[in-house]
Amino acid sequence: MYAYDTFDRNIIDARVAEFRDQVERRMKGELTEEEFRPLRLMNGLYLQLHAYMLRVAVPYGTMSSKQMHRLADIATKYDKGYGHFTTRQNIQYNWPKLVETPDILTELADVEMHAHQTSGNCIRNTTTDQFAGATRDEVEDPRPYAELIRQWSTFHPEFSFLPRKFKIAITGAGQDRAAVKWHDIGLILRKNTEGEIGFEVIVGGGMGRTPVIGKTIREFLPEADLLSYLEAILRVYNEQGRRDNKYKARIKILVDALGAEEYGRLTEAEWHKIKDQHIDVPEEEVARIKAFFTPPPLPVLSDDVEEVDTFARENFIFKSWLENNTNPHKVLGHVNVTISLKPHDGIPGDATDAQMHFVADLAEKYSQSEIRVSHEQNLILPHVAKKDLPEIWKALDANGLGSANVGLLTDMIVCPGMDYCALANARSIPIGQAIADRFDDIRRLQDIGPLKLKISGCINSCGHHHAGHIGILGVDRRGEENYQISLGGSGAEDATKAALLGPGFDEHGIVDAVEKVVAVYLGEREEGEEFLATYRRLGPTPFKEAVYDAD
Amino acid sequence: MTLINLSGIHSETYRELENDELPATGESVLVSLGQLQENSTSIFELTSSVGVIVNTETPYADLEEFVGRVAFVDIRFPVFGDGRGFSLAVRLRKDFGFKGEIRASGHVLPDQALFLLRAGFDSVDAPDERHEAFEAALKRFGAFYQTDMIGHGKSVAHLRHSADKDKSATQKAG
């Protein structure tokens, strides 16, 4: 993992001191709320429906046991004993007091964490594959580049007041687990025919009220040129992105207006002007950062472990968990374990302080003290020896974290919705819980197989419903919560936009509708065919008939 | 309103011309880009020194013909969040090699002082009661992650691997 040097330390300490001063000026009335707002937002502090909300960055979703223990301590000391892991691989605290937020930032800085740019019209936390540096299907570990981007984008003198927020995602694997095509900039690590590392550069993706899948503007950008190229993309956006209407201000609207080809041309022209201006870091700096991400020395073991197989034969839930919640590691005999934060009756992405401490302890024992957060709001223990799996699962299960549903229908992304969020038009969490109730049985879920269900409580689509195999959007219809269902979205390498199936339902009707959609799939699927493939083969008609005909 | 000096360079007070007014001979004046585009010949002939006011929407290319002839550029922010002003300053420095003063006016916040300085601004025209906060904000950070207009091309990433590393690393922020 990356470790701070004196430079990083000085910058983070200065930032905390600055924010403490800003909060004091606000408390004394020297700053109006209007003036304070942009300042607190750049430190991740929102004013929500009931209270302030602090969004803490987990840069590219990687943290240590020590950091996780600290996140738990903060939940105990400054919040109501829990935190919420988000689709941006961050953690949100829902109940901090304004006067205490500088203390929270001090405690975070102490473990090399911060809330920089987790909000506001600036470059946000760069997200990546939760299995980065550990998965078998990877070209290159994307995290050193994400750290480079973190530093370059932190308090950028030119790009801290963009037309709108700006999200970058990067993956190094063949399978896209970071939804890069749904980001303002998506980067895919590639090797060219000479074996050199570079990036495919995608721009203009995004969700919200105008869902767009990003377009490639460069097939191969040499790794040494990453930051200058990003600077060129950002300069074009900062100058030409719309500022008259916040719903038209994201880069996707500009890319659509100019055309991706023209956006690429403008970027290339700008980049050729600036690429020798020392925006990119020296080679030694890339090497320095990469050294922090050297893979841990794991012994090569056998992928076949007798005691694991035996236990799987005895215990169906463990067998499902083994199948769904583990991902093959680079080193034979090892896996990456996904801990589902979608337990039955739970709130997707929430973890209590006790659970955070428990996961941190597990990581110390089994995963090199390393923990990841996925954009699907689960926690990951990377680098786990296969032989330890029965023991790990038993411990997880005893702590309410043994759910085997990763990748299945109840492993939903659900935004906080009207239970917390000031922007929401409808509740999301209770809908997710009602659907989880209906599909309670792991055998049934296992039979249905991989299915991504995503729920947003408003058109801003924080719940990623546009990328759901089944997407649900809560809207306000004449004062009533109404839920629309869309099908066929994907956030993976074959990214597609989900298509609206028809009119919406009330909170009970939507659960029935999901069940009818699943029933069509089960009836129509071919051998081994997953939900999305069946939908793509059949199109919406049979689903539409099943969902609406009964009325 | 008086000027806050960010960079060490700043000009004397210039008189701002009315819309269709012509300057007196030998005067130092501040004119809008529109006026300058219309009357550049007479304005440059009459005056000893010219500053030009541009808004954040101004395409940077429109300034190219004047950069060698004006003493300073005053970028007017309609609202602090209009980041186009920052790119405009960067363009003036990087694309046109403008060596004169760049001033921020209009709505800017004290907490933006370092962003402004690092994007190439020299001064800010701000209410007197804000000066203290601007000065405080300028002293907050000692090193930065990006190359910028004041760092002589040295970002933290460059400083980490350069000879003056030790000196800079121990320089305590604010």
C-alpha cells in the first residue's frame, strides 16, 4: 500500500488546519452558509436531510487494517456506531456534528486518510477494480496510476472549479469490475505489441438523467503521458463544458455536443502543446509509487484443497459462498474473498463499528492486513490462502457477514434514498429490503444465478440503475412514490444502458414486477445462460407481457 | 476595494474607461476587451499603459493579438465557481507567454488565493475586509502536487527526486 512521505504529510496536515479554521469562521459567523458551502463540500461535508454527512475517501478502494480500525473508531466516537460504504469506494458517516468534523479529519489524517474532493465540482476519488493487483485476469495493477491521479488531482490549481463533478475510473483486468465506461474518464490498461504499458482512454460516460456510455478517444496512450493527457481532456472540458445548467454540465453532454471524434481531436491538439511541460512525473516517481504496490510474497499452493471441498459438500451455504464470494488470485492456491455487506434485512453497504473491527482483525490474520471496498458496496479480503476459507467463512457467518449472495440478485446496489438523502424523490432501502425478503432463499438465488439489481431513489442515479441487469428508479408521481423498472443494463466491459420496460409501480407492485421478470428468465433460459444473455437474446417483449398483462 | 498582491507583481491603479470614452493623452487606463477590439489603434496611441478587462467566457484566442501590448489582464469572475477564469490565466501564461500582470476581480473567495496564484494570477481586487483572510490563505501550503505557474516547474513529484529535496521536504506548511 502507498505510504505518505513528508510532502504528503505536510499537505494533509495543512489541509486539516485550513478546514479547522474554516469551521471556526463559520461558527463565529464570519462565513455565511453560502460561502462555507463550497469549502465544506471540497472536504466531503454535505448537509443532508437530517444532519451533516461526511464522505471519507478510500483512495481506489484500498485500505489497511489499521485504517479500517480507525474508521470503526470514528463511527463509535462521532457517529451512531456505523458507516456506509458507497459506490465510489468511499465511506459515509451520516451523523457527524459540524464542530467535530475537524477532529474527525485529524483522526483520519493520523492514519493517512482524508475527505479531499469527495464532493464538489472537482476531480473525485479515482475508483478501480476491487481485485486490483490480486486477480488472475490482470494486465497490470491499476493502483499506482490511481495514486498518481490522486496526487495530481489534489487541489489542482486549474481544475478545482469545474462545470460539474468529475469521476475517473481505471481497470487493469480483462473483466471490467470498475464500470469504467460509465465514468467521465475511463482508463483501461493495455499492453501494445511491444509489450509496453499504456491506456485506452474513454471519455464522456455517465449516469444521471442522461445516461451515456463513454467513447474511446485513444486506443493506446503510453503510460508516461497519462497526466498530461488527462490535463488536456480536463482543459477542454473546463473551458467548454456548459455552466448555464447543472443538468447539462457533465462532460458527457459536451462530448455528445461536439462528437467524440472532435473531442478527441481537441484533446490531442492540446496535449501536443503541453506534453513536454513537466506535467507528467519523472520516471523515478512512477517507480517509487509502483514499489508500494509490490505484490505480497505468497507461496504457490494448489488450487485443489481437500478440506475446502469436504466442507463444501457438507454445507450448502459455504458451497455457494465459495462459488460466489471468491475470485481466483494471481498466485495459485489463493483467492480474493468478497464479504457481502448485503445481509438479509440489512442496509446495503452499511457496516457497524464492531463489524469493521472484525473485518480489520480478519485481514490482519488472513489477508496481509489489506482490505478493499468494491463499487458494489462490499468489502474484500485479498490474497487469502484457499485452505483458510472454511475458518474465515465460519467466523464471518458468526458475525452476520456470511451471506453467500455476491453477484446474485440480493447483492444489490441501493442508494441511501429518501431515508437520508436531500435529493431523493423516493425511498430505496425499504424497496431493496422487500425484494431481498421475497428472494430470501439461497438455493433459489443460486438457481437464478448472476443478476445485478440496482436501485436509485431519484434520477441522479447514485444506485446505478442504468447499469443494472434489472434497474429500479424511484420517482415522485403526484406526491406518491413510484418505481420504474428497466432491463438489460450492464456496467461491465460490454456496457449497455438499461431500457425502461413500461409504467411504474407502487412499492409493493415493484417487488411483484421483479419476481415476474425473474420468472420469465427462468422459463426461457437456455442451458447455462445468465439473465442478461437471455434478455439480450429475447428482447423486452416477453418480460413486458409478463409484467403488464396481468393488469 | 483595493488590490491584494499575490505574486509580488502588481500595477498602479488604472482608471476604468466608460463604455465609449477615449483616454486622455498619457493616461493609464483599464478598458474592456470589446472597447479595445473596436478602438485599439487610438487607445494604444493615446495611453502610456493599458489594462484589459475580460470576462470568464472570453475565448483565449481573442486575447492573442493584445498580449504583447497590454500591461495587465483583469479577469472578472461572475461567481467564484466559474473555473474558466483559471484556464484563461493558464493559457495567457503557457500559450502566449504573457509576462504582464493577471488580476482576478469580481467574485472570488479568500480560500481560492493559492489556486489563483498557482494558475498564474498576480493580484486580486477584493473588498478590504477580506484582505486578512486572503493573506492567511496564501500561507497555508508549502508544496504542491502539480507543476504550476509559480513552482518553476517543480511539483512534489519532481521535488522528491531533485537535489533540493531535503530543503523543500522539511519546509513546514503554513
